[in-house]
Amino acid sequence: MADRVIYAMYDDDMVLLDGAKKLVSEGVHITDVFSPFPIHGIDPVIGVKHTRLGIVSFMFGLLGMTLAVVGFKYMMIDNWPMNIGGKPNFSLLENFPAFVPITFEFTVLFAAHGMAITYLLRNKTLPGMPADNPYPRTTDDRFVMEIRLSDNTKFSASELHAKIKETEIIEIEEKDYVVIK
């Protein structure tokens, strides 16, 4: 399935942000923005929803904490109890203060690694995954706004080109965008 897409290239992030605000106020739907660094304030302008990455991180942290508690309960109390420093070895609650650092470290370890892996999987940026960046120069010094014609049916292609050209672009290109499912 192919879709016609207009790519508008800018050389400054603030020019792109101002152009996006102008286009959205005129009713143009901007599909995506590609840039070498995050553009602060672009998300609410183009309508990007908040992510659930924080919730996923919390769940990974809970998993790490649970594994730490289950692990030291099994190892230090059930399987091979040892009397270290005069601590009783028959109760989890009496030994728990000694294991707070282990619990904290496991929680942070699982939250950080789980969140990083989830982020990479969600954005398809792991090695071997196909890149979805239309312009390689957006990883260096250019900013590109993607506008799909199918999302802007109330405007013709020439009307969209005219509106985009009013926003101080340096380059505009229209091409087919093949959606891979």
C-alpha cells in the first residue's frame, strides 16, 4: 500500500517549530518530525500522545524487587541459612533490613535495562531492524516534517505545497511512502 507524502526540510529547529504551529493552526495534520535531537515543544503541537514507558519501567522495577526478595529468601533463609554477624536466619522480616541494598540495586537494574530494551524495541532501533527515517541527513544537521496526503484530505497537494512554502523551508519533496506491515 503506497501513500503520497510531502517532506519539508528545515535547517533550524525553531523554524520547524514555528512552521509546525502555523500549519497546524491552518488545519494541516503533521504525521511526524525527524530531527537529530529532541525539539522541545513539538509533541503537543503535532499531537504526539504521552508514552506509557514510565509504567513499563515501574513494572520492570517491581519484577526486579520481587526477584530480589524471592532470591535472598530462598538462598539465605530456606536453602542454606547462615549466621552472619549474629543475624537470625529463620525469618525474612528480621533479616530484611540487611537486604535493602540488594533489593534496591535489583530494582534499579531491572527498571533501567527493561526500560532501555522496551524503548529500543518500541522504536525499532535495535540492530537489524529497518530504519524508518526518510532522510539520513536528519541525523546530522537537518529537520524534516512529514505530511501525508491521506491525513489531509481537505487540502489538495498543491494547496499543501503552497502552505508549506510559507514556512521558511529549504527543501520540499513529495514521494510515495510504502507502508510495511
